[in-house]
Amino acid sequence: AQKITQTQPGMFVQEKEAVTLDCTYDTSDPSYGLFWYKQPSSGEMIFLIYQGSYDQQNATEGRYSLNFQKARKSANLVISASQLGDSAMYFCAMREGLGEKLTFGTGTRLTIIP
Amino acid sequence: EAGVAQSPRYKIIEKRQSVAFWCNPISGHATLYWYQQILGQGPKLLIQFQNNGVVDDSQLPKDRFSAERLKGVDSTLKIQPAKLEDSAVYLCASSFLDFPVDGNTIYFGEGSWLTVV
């Protein structure tokens, strides 16, 4: 079974609109962390936001917020007021238990339309 | 603060040849990772170092891939002999702490793009 599932291979969004990128995860470990990374065409993976499994509140970082629904095992990324520079691949990743290894999903290609 | 540095950025080799990639992590970062990202997929961990010791190399194809981090700072990943399916981006990453805690962020370099023909 996939540990991280991103069901949207590609999305097109109008500039200035909000967008939600879906991510579901599968783990039996009560301690885990969820990450979102942005990968522009240059190839670098840019860290966006982190949510710990014991965090009571949804994480926010500027225009990025993480909609964490623990019972549903989902960790969707919300980008508010999208900008042309947001066009990139977005990856959801999970770290389980005491390990530091990240397991990545297959990514969502987001394209912002002027 | 300088980010994770990788070289070369691009490499094209013929199958059965060898190639080496170099990585210099963020200064002071104890943990270094090499990930392989095949086109259309998410990155997959090849090997993880803490200082100069190997923590996890369970997904490293040891018959052809090798990696070292001799002085606990920079690292080299080698492929010999290369196969067509090794065509991928090789991402180096680093993190500050040598033990896992919440939010210990992993920072990535721009990657080394390998094409095997």
C-alpha cells in the first residue's frame, strides 16, 4: 500500500485564487510528521510547511496552511491568493516514528494561469 | 546561509560508464541524505549518513552504487557501471540534528541530473 497518496497529477488555477492540493497518508505509527515541498523546474526541493502528528492546531506559514484531518489521514496543502511563481511540482512527504527518512508521494503539478 | 551545494548539475554518460556526484551540506548539519528522483516520481531515499556513519542504506543498489562521507561533511555518490534505468535526478539533502525530533527540516540541493544513454 502507498504510504503517501497524491491523487491530483495536475491542477490549473487562476491567479489570486486559493488552491487545495490533496494528500492522504497511511501509517500505524502514532508519531509521525508530514511535510510539503515545492519543486520548481530548477529541481530544488523547497520546504514549505510541517505538521506533527501530535500538533493540536493546523500549521500555517504565510500563504501556506495545512488542513490536517487526523481521523481521515489527510494533510492537504492550501495556498491562498495564488501567484504565478507558485507554478511548480508539489510533494507531500511523511516521516514515521523515530526515523528521519522521508517517504514522498508522486506529486501534483500546479500551474497558475494569469 | 549557503544552501546544499551539488555538482555537477548535469551529466550525460553511456551505459556501463561510471559517474560521481558531490554534495556539500549546509554548514553544521549532521545528517546528509542522497535521494534518487526518477522522472514523474517522488524522491526515494538511497542512503542516509549521520556525521560520517551510515544510518540507512537499505534502498541503495550496492552492486553498482556507493557513497561515502569520510570527514562527516561533504559526500560523494558513485555509480559504476551505470544502467539506463539510473537516469534520474540525484538530490542531496541535509538536516541539522542527528536525532529525529518534530520539525527537523530536511533541506535539499538543486540536484544532479543524470542521463544514461
